[in-house]
Amino acid sequence: MKKKLPLAGALRSKAFTLVVLLVILVALFTVLASVNNTRFFTARTFIGILSDLAVPSFLAIGAGCLIVSGNIDLSQASVGAMAGVILAVGISWWQIPWWGAIVLAIAASAAAGLLNAVIVNELGIAPFVTTLAISSVIKGITMLLSTDPGNILVSSIAFTTPATDAIAAASFGDIPATAIVMVAAFIVYGLMLAKTKLGKSIYLIGCNRVAARLSGLGEKKISYFLFINCSALGGVSGVILSLRSKQGTMLALQSDQFTGVTAAILGGISFSGGSGGMGGAFMGLLVIKTFNKGMMIADSNTYLTFVLSGVLLIAALTMDYVSVRRQRKRAGA
Amino acid sequence: MEYLEFRNVGKAFPGVVALDGVSFTARAGKVVALLGENGAGKSTLLKILSADIKADTGKVVLSGKELSFSSTAQAINAGISVIYQERQLIPAMSVMENVFIGELPVKNGLVDFNRLFLDTKAIIDKFGLPIDPEATVMSLPVAYQQMVEIMKAYRRDCLVIAFDEPTAPLTDTEIDILFNIIRQLKEAGKIIIYVSHRIREIFQITDEIAVLKDGRLVKTLTTPETDQQELISAMVGRDIGDTYASLDRNGEPGSVVLEVDNLCTDAVDNVSFTLRAGEIVGFAGLVGAGRTEVARAIFGADRILSGEIRLGGGSVRFKTPRDAIKAGIALCPEDRKEQGLVLWASIRDNICMPVLHKLKKLIFLDGAAQDRLTQAAVEKYSIRTPSLWKRALELSGGNQQKVILGRWTSDEVATRVLILDEPTKGIDIGTKAEIYQLVCDFAKRGVGVIFISSELTEVINVADRIIVMHNGHITGEVARQDATEEKVLSLAMLS
Ligand SMILES: Nc1ncnc2c1ncn2[C@@H]1O[C@H](COP(=O)(O)OP(=O)(O)OP(=O)(O)O)[C@@H](O)[C@H]1O
Ligand SMILES: [Mg+2]
């Protein structure tokens, strides 16, 4: 029998594939950028990528946890946009204090998650359909919220307070505070998934829901938690984006509709549930955002960016499909 | 004459040698039994036969021609059909679609559902079973699902048919039906391989016996010329004596721990019984008698329509299994693949599942405590595995069953009532004896045990009292001293 080398295992792991992918992307964009007489490989680029990550990272964390349990949420980005609009409208139209507006925005997001959870768990409707429908409902509500007293739909609502401006500008050296919050969130959720009873239960539910229920893991409670968590984190994304841009818009996060899900899958969290982790999700996100930034710096056409993003998504899903199949095959199941 | 020959077949998995130079021959018109302890390599041999996995060494020869297939579909076309230990049905599809899967009758480019129905009905009638061809497989009791699996293989009319523990989920009625079918196949000159842990069946239906131990062929015997003792010692390597007589039982049951009063659910009607602490109550009955459903209702897994359940005197009605577990009730489920195992998770995760909340250090899970609990179960049941981290799906069927037992019989879970639903399904005889003793040990510790089993000999010898069910009702109760198979059967058949 062949002895398994630990290195071989590491080389085959998803994280390693992603690191390779990342190196290739960086090299590729460095060359492309120099052809265009710009530079990719600079500190500014990387700090830029890091701060670009903050917003979608909360999407990826929420989506990742939910997918591990064998569920999915497609309404996350719409919820985020709603949260951003609530923050802006709250401050500039309703005149509530900035912290009150933030709390309201996150609470409304969590309520959307609760709605998803109720429909999925109590009515037994597939999460895919449920969250797609709720996404549409949320978009409608966001438009309603963006309509001013004169019945005019305002596409972007600006706001400014000393406190929110300070939060948006906070940084440690060159590294924005939101990036640090993001890293902390990845660590906390990563530990939760890998080391706690809740995390273990999420994996087991993702693998076999019936067995998990019969073992008393409280699969329903956990499902509620994960849906609410996913939407609330969607809200956090929206709020951060809003704080940074000093405005709320119903169009926010449009291009990030599937970023959370894609990052999670790319990072090895399988659609079929029960595998992957936060480290992978982070790497997945890093790959996506490096790609986007690179495309921007290499000054390619927007349409190409869209086409290639699609290709990246397909590549991620293929990797998921192939690796699940390979494992199944190896295990003889 | 047609024959099937295994020549020097070997196969290794990471950390285990599953088969090591196995050679033997099966002839047309004969039933060859493949016997051996859990993890001996029986299923692996059959999977090699059906081209589900590839052998590392050796070959399989059918009537002088070496077999080499790249897929199971090819093997089936070449006349080789293996009925796996784990059912391979599509639960949400109808019985008829499952029976004719891969070869649905077609008319004008569309599936001909009329013919499909009639052809399936013909097979079902031949078996003499009350199954509706249009029912979905998942709506059937496990035993009938197994019969559907057998019909699927029967329908293909293959030259070689291998059965991997076909009777594990069946009761005597279906076993009789199955044996009649096997006898017909034998007369038709088929080559039949039969795997089972039930010695009695080996003597009923087989002509020759090949005994595997740790992946090696240790003995081939002719059935009429051997006896139970010789078989067991070839298989286990020692004499296990009279299992039942040597059990160390609990003499005096204590006070009533569980009382069920007029319980009604979708599947059972007015079921009432009591269970004392330290008592083992057996549940016997035919398929669909409602034994599993009574257990699930008590455990909070199924909805209760009416009736009362009292635990230690206080009225309870658990909404979820979680509440039942908290109250000290454990239910080891009958269907290990769907309801028991988390196939993709490790042995350790599978065993620790219901007690994770007790294995914490501050907020994090305590790895060492999980290891200890798992190690204890692995030793108690002699689970054959190179590590605690192995995924459940890499274990042999019997070892998977042991994992489920290990999960539900740790001291932390079953503190008041232990419900075992077909606990010895797929377990070899050596370990069976240990499991019976373990059940008695629970009783001695004052736990009330409900022991559901379709193996009559087993229920009437292990339980202190046997409750017999038929069609959702309790039809009678027999004490162990008075229990005979005839008595229990007559209660199970008519009402
Ligand atoms: N896919 C797999 N990956 C790793 N090990 C495997 C795999 N399949 C089987 N094994 C190992 O090979 C050995 C033989 O398994 P096999 O399923 O053939 O046993 P068996 O004789 O059918 O036992 P049982 O009576 O429990 O069904 C076992 O130790 C098992 O753990
Ligand atoms: Mg087997």
C-alpha cells in the first residue's frame, strides 16, 4: 500500500489550489497592467483589495455558514441594499440618531432572514425559491423606502454626520478599520464552525438532516439562526458600504448579488453541504476581488469583466462538482 | 456447465487489507454462502464482482472467460447482478420506476406507463406481496423497500445473482418469499452467492459455504456435511457456546419507568404498555405492524394524535427528539443509512453526535473527551477501523451498525429508557452475543429497554416480556418463560 505523504494532502487541498490561482492572477495582471503602462503590483493595489473585501466578506461569511448546513440564500445582497437605504433615510429623512439608524437597518435585515427561515422551515418551500422570491419583495420595499414625500423615487440618498464620517474614515496606519473588523469576523466565525458544538452541528446537519434531527441537534433552531445570521450579515455589508459612500442607494451591492455564494463555493464549501470552512471562503473572496481589481487596473472593458466573472463562477462550480465526485468515487459510494 | 471463479482476488483500502488472495468457485444451480465476521471482506468481493470497485490483484472468471468491466452497467448487461447490503433505490420515485430503472418500456418515444405498471404488477404478484406499483418507494416500510430491490435484480434475469445480506431488514414472511424465489432461480440454473449473518438461513438455503476471515478464505464447506459449531468456529476462531443461556440477566425489575396509554398516531392505534426500570421488553411483529412507529412516537420523532406517555410518573409529550434525549431516552433507529449515520462524517463525529453538549470545554468542543468516548465505543463493539477519523462510509455494513449502536449506548445518553430498533441488523454472531449482554447490562443498571427485532429467536430469548403487534395494534403479550416462536408468530399474523 502506498503511504500517504502529508505534503501530498496539502498539495491536493482546496486552499492550495486557491493560492496557486491567486499567484497566477497576480502574475497575469502584473503583465497585463504593464502592457497598459500602469502597475498592478503595488501596496496601494493590495490595500485597495483589502478594503474592497470588507463589504462582500460579510456576505461570504453568512452565505458560507448557511451553505455548510445544506441551505442557500439568494436574497442577501438585496437585504444589504435595503439596510444601506434604511441607514440613509433614517438619518437624513427620519432624523433619527446615526446609531439608531444602524440598529434599525440591521434589525430589518435580520427580520428578512427570519421570514426566509419561517417559509423554508414551516412551509417547507425550497430555500432556492424562497430566497429568490424574498429578494424580489425586499427590492420592492427598498424602492418604497427610497421614495420621498413628494412621491419621487430617489436613486441615492446622501447623509452625513460627524460620527458616521469618522467611522468610515477610521484606520490603523494604512489599513482601514473595516478590514480589521472583517478579519476578526472571519476568525470568530471560523472558530465557531471548526471548534464549537454549534459549528459541528451545522456540518452534521448539512450531511444528513434526518440523522441530525434524531440525534437531537436542534436542526430547526440552527436553521433559523443561520438564515437570520446570513441576512443580518448582509445588512452589515450594506451598512458598511453606505457608511463609506455616505449615501444609501437601492442599487447597492448589485454586482455582489452572488459574490458571497461564489466565494464560499470557490473556497471549498460544497453546495451539497457538510464541507469547507471560513479559511476557504476568505481565500475564495480574495481570488474574486483580486480578479476584479486586476481587470480594472488592466483597464479592460466592462463587458469582458462580466464575461470573465461568469467564467470564474463556472470554474468554481466545476471544481466543486469534480471534487465531490472524485471523493465519492474514492470512497466507493 | 456455467461457473464463476474468483482467482486470487486481493484488495486494499487505506489502512486495511480487505481481501487477500481469495479463490473459490461457484457453480450453476448451486447457492454458495459467503460467511465471515463484520469487515471480513464479503461486500468488497461482491463489489469487485459487479465492477463497482477494481481489485488490486487477481481476476474473476465466468465459465472460462475473464471478466473485465469498466462500469456496473456493463456487468449487468453481461448477466451479473448484485443486490447490495445498502439499498440502491430512488426513494422519491415509484416502485415500478425503480424496478425497471435503466430499462423503462418505451412506446413512441415516451415511457409506456401502462406496460410498466402491468409488468411490475406481474413481478409483485409472483412474489405475492401487497405492494402498489405506483407507491413511492419512501412510503414503503423498510422490509418492502428491500423486496423492491430484490425485484429489481430478479427482473434483469441475470445468470449470476449475488445477495448481500438480503434478509437483514426482513421478517419471516418475506424471508419465506425470498427463499422460494431463490429456489426457483436455482432450478433455472443460475449461479447464486448468498451473504448472511444468520446461520439458520445458511442451512436452509445454501449448498456450499466459503468462510472469510480478515480478508482471507479460511475454509470451504459443503452445507449438508457441516454443522453450526464448525461454521462458527471457522468464522470466529473460537466456540461461542450457547449465547442466550450464558447471558447475565437482571433478576428483579424495579418500578415502572415508562407508561404508554392509548397512544394513537398515523400508523398505530390505541397502544398501551408499561416498561419497568431494569426490564427488557421485546417488540415482535410483521412488517408494518407499527413497532418502529411506537418507538418514534415516544421519542418525539412522529406526531402523536392522542394518548398519554408518562415517564417516571410525569406526563410527557416530546415535540422533538432533542427533548426526549434530554429526558434520558435514546432511540437507535432501524434505518442506518437514512436515519442513523452521517456517512460523510467521521466515526468520532457520528458517535459523539447526541452528547456534544456534554463534551465541551468552555465554549469549545473538547477533542480529548470526544476521543475517549469514541475509543470506548470502538473497543466495546470491536469496530474494525484503522482510526477514529475514518469516515463512516468507509466501514463495512456491520461496522456501521456498530457505530450507530455506539452512539446510542454511551452512558451519557440512555439513562432512563433505551429503545433499540433492529439493533443486530447486519452484525456478526460473535458480536451479537456481546450486544445481548450489553443490553442486559443496561437493564442491570436500571435502564428500561425496548428491544424491537424481527429475528424471532432473538426477541424471545433476550427480552423478559414480548409484546406482539399486528397492523398498528398490540395483539398480545408473552413472558419469556412461556414464549415459543409459534405462539409469537400466531399473535403476529392474526389479530
Ligand atoms: N470504501 C472503502 N474505503 C475504505 N475502507 C473500506 C471501504 N470499503 C470497505 N472498506 C474496509 O474493507 C474491509 C472489508 O469490508 P467489507 O464491506 O467487505 O466487509 P463485510 O465482510 O461485507 O462486512 P459486514 O458483515 O460488516 O458487511 C473493512 O475493514 C472496511 O472497513
Ligand atoms: Mg458487508
